[in-house]
Amino acid sequence: MPLDERNLHNESHRMQDRGTKEILLQQRARAFWFYGLSGSGKTTLANALERKLTEHGYKTKILDGDNIRGGLNSDLGFTDEDRLENIRRIAHVARLFVDAGVVVICSFITPKRDLRALAQTTIGADVFQAVYTSASYQACEKRDVHGLYAKAKSGKITNFTGHGSGFEAPLESDSDWILDTETLSEKEALQHLLSRVRPLIEFTSAITL
């Protein structure tokens, strides 16, 4: 049954704001949204980034596509409508973590520009950064870490991104960070990430509680 918005009462104005949480955690909240083909290195880099940030004392949370689809979004498939709902839900979850002052690292294929725009709008453009792990379909197929490309080729998986379902790379006008995971090693890609991530999340305010 659809919700009657007249019966909803937003209480956010009575809650502690993000700035207060950032002071407590001594960090700037941010959402880093990794996207790219299956096997392009999204999850590998997301996990590597979280480990490094944790070593430096940052409070983080990873939201990964497979884990989310195994729980919160287990009722969704891979049609265009389901992909939209998948991103809508997880973007709201990411926003909750950002509001709590946490550095959120998201890893989702997010194949269409409109889906990435939805995530950015939902989370907030001021705290959102898209990170494209760039690798060709052929390179990802050779890696085929989970055997998904072979299943797609044999017809066992339908609506597989890059094979039956399209993928839209970022435009030159987009502000997305691009990591070429075909040419960069994991260590090199991580170094690139850290050099750009840490300035965005370092707490520099002189305000104290």
C-alpha cells in the first residue's frame, strides 16, 4: 500500500547534524562511489582503500553490490527498473552514513549515467565523488574472477552488463575520477586514490567541542 505523505513527519531538523558528527569523529564525511564493469577492480580497490584509511584512524563503511543484493535488495533483479531501485535504495543508505560523519565507500557497477546522477543527487553533490575503474570488456572477461562472463556467454545469465545490457562510460565533462585498471597495478591505483581522497576527508577545522 502506498504511503500517504500527509502522515509522514520529517524529524531531521531535531537531529544532530553532520558537522557535529564530523567534529566528534575528527574527519570529513564523504561518499566515494566506485563503478565499472564486473571484474574491473571496484571491490578490490574499495577494500584496499578502506584498509589504508582505517590504518590512519578514519571511520569508514563499505557498501558493496553483491553484499547488498544478498540482503537489503535481495528482491531485485537486473532489469532497468530493478537497477534503478537498487541504486535508489543504496544511495539513501549511503546518505545515512554520511550524515553520521562516516567515510562511505560504495562499489556498484552503476552502468548508466542517470543512475550515477541519481546517487549523486540523493547523497549530495557536495559530499559525493564518483570513481570509474576503467577496464575493457575483453580485459574483464579474461579475469572473470567469479565466472560470470562465461555464464553470460553461455546464456546462463541475462541482462549482464556489457553483454545484453549496456554500460555508459563517463563523459569528458564529468568530474569523475578515472582509474585505468588495465595499466595501473593495484598498488599504483591505490596510491592515486589516497593522494586525492585524504585531502577531502582530513579534518582541518579549528572548532572544538
